[in-house]
Amino acid sequence: MANWFECKVRYDKMMENGLQKKVNEPYLVDALSFTEAEARIIEEQTPFISGDFSISAVKRTKISEIFWDDSADKWYLVKTNFITIDEKTAAEKKSSTLILVAANDFRGALDNFMEGMKGTMADFEIASIVETPIMDVYKAKLQAGSKPAEQ
């Protein structure tokens, strides 16, 4: 199972009008620890940023799954409530899960989410879909010769 960290990178960005502006952009990194997350975001961002930059924050997220779309340029956070029935009391119980979905717009996020949930046996309802400021998501890098983790 992936362990997602949100890392904020602070640097001077060249704007379209030619002025430089200090920005603080969030990225998502799959890592085992805070230290590895910071090292990974530095490794991933170094080729794209000219000049100095710093990691202003690293925090663990509660994202349980990501639905990818290589043609998408935005990330949406879908809060999903899975509905279960308590066998003893016959009461309906909802458990929330956060799923990150890549899409170009809100409708695409809903469509990509529903496509990703196809085949799911559990009952669920969508509580919310929100566009996130996340710039990019970096999957774990596997070492040469290592096997991918079982899911």
C-alpha cells in the first residue's frame, strides 16, 4: 500500500509577464518516511527549478488510492463514503475514504472516479469532489532487480 506525503516546494517562479514571484507549490510523493519524501521531492524537482528552492513542509496524507489519467492536468480529491451494515444492530455505517483522481475538469473527475470504482462490490456514495492545488504526483521508484509490492 502506498504511503503518500504532501511536500511543499518554495521557489522563485518566472511568471508569464516576465516577473519572478515566490511560490509555494504542493506535490505528492510516495515514500516510506518523512526523510525519504523530502529527498524524493528534491530529486524530482531539481531538474525543473533553476535557482534556489526549499522544502517548506512535508506532511502525511490520508489518501488511500489514486486513479491516474496521463492526459489530465489537474488533481481532484474525492471523498467517498463506503456503506456497510452492522450485522449485530442492522445499522448502516459509513466510513470515509479519500481518493485522488486525475482529470481535466470536474466532469472528467467524476467519470474517471466511476471508471476506477467499476467492479467494486461495496456500496458507496460520493460526499464531495474538490479540485486540489497539487501540481504533480510521484510514484515510488523501484530499485533495479526488486519486485513490485503486492497489493
